[in-house]
Amino acid sequence: MSILFDCVEVRIIAKDKNELPINDEIKAAELMVIGPNGEQMGVKSKADALTLANYAGLDLVLMNGNATPAVGKIMDYNKYRYEKQKKLKEAQKKQRETNKDVKEYRLSVTIDIHDFETRRKNASEYLKKGHKIKAFIHFKGRQMAHPELGSDVLLKFADALSDVADIESKPKQEGRNMFILLAPKK
């Protein structure tokens, strides 16, 4: 004799902490109800508010649970979430545009022509994307006796990028490093 059990899989989907309680998830007994067009419908019981929402074919969303009475709005919740996500992505995109990176390129006093050209090409691509460039030289040993050689290399680098970049700051020396800042042309 064998007994066959039907297994039912129950999945509990974790709600995002930013999600608002809707319909039966609302704990408040009384709500200040706002209609789908923004009109105030007065203080209603949760059951009456749910009936109004069902009648309109929309959801009852708890907008502010801390107020007395709690504020609930009748709206299409999926559309509201979609619009909210769209605004968030747009805000993130604008933030990325304003937070342009500063890319650093290390050169040397005795840099070879090919290495110089490779760095110039990479820096040019980066400048075309709208980012800034910081080219620097680290002086080793006796190179410190001739900082003008490092300055010449940095100015030559800036001159090679003059079609896509403007010099933001002239070559400056800080200890054993000398650097120049380049910004994309506007």
C-alpha cells in the first residue's frame, strides 16, 4: 500500500524594502484616501478603501503609514513602480555624466616614441568620452637634477593631444613627481 502526496511548492518572494504596502498588506484600520486623480475622498475604513480601489480596477497603496490617519492612494501600482524606476535610472545616468573620472598616465623622462604614442592614443580616446587626464612623471635618482626634461615631456604630451584637450594646469612638481592636468575641449 502506497500513499501518494501532491507536493505544492510555496515560494515567498522577498519584498524590496523600498516597496510600499498595497491592498491587503496594509495594516492600518482607517485611511485618508486619495483618489486616482488626486482628489481627497476623506477618511475611510480599510474595507471601504479596498472596495473603492477594486471598483476603479486599481490598487490601494499606503503612501504614508506614520501619519494619523494613514494616507492611502488609489492608483495603478505597477505603473507607479515603473515610473519610479525610470526616474531612478535617469538620475543615475545624470550622476554618471557629472562624475567624470580622472585617468592617470605615467610617463618617464626617457620614454620611447612607441610608448609615448600608445599613451597618447589611449588618452585621446578617454578625452573624447569627456574625462580628464592627469599625466605624471616620477623622477628617479639623478633625474631630479633636470626637472626641465620632465616638463618638456609633459608639454609634448599636452601638445600631441591639443586637438582634443586643453591644458587645465601647467606642469607642477610635488616632491619626485611632476604632473599636468588636461581637460577635454568643449
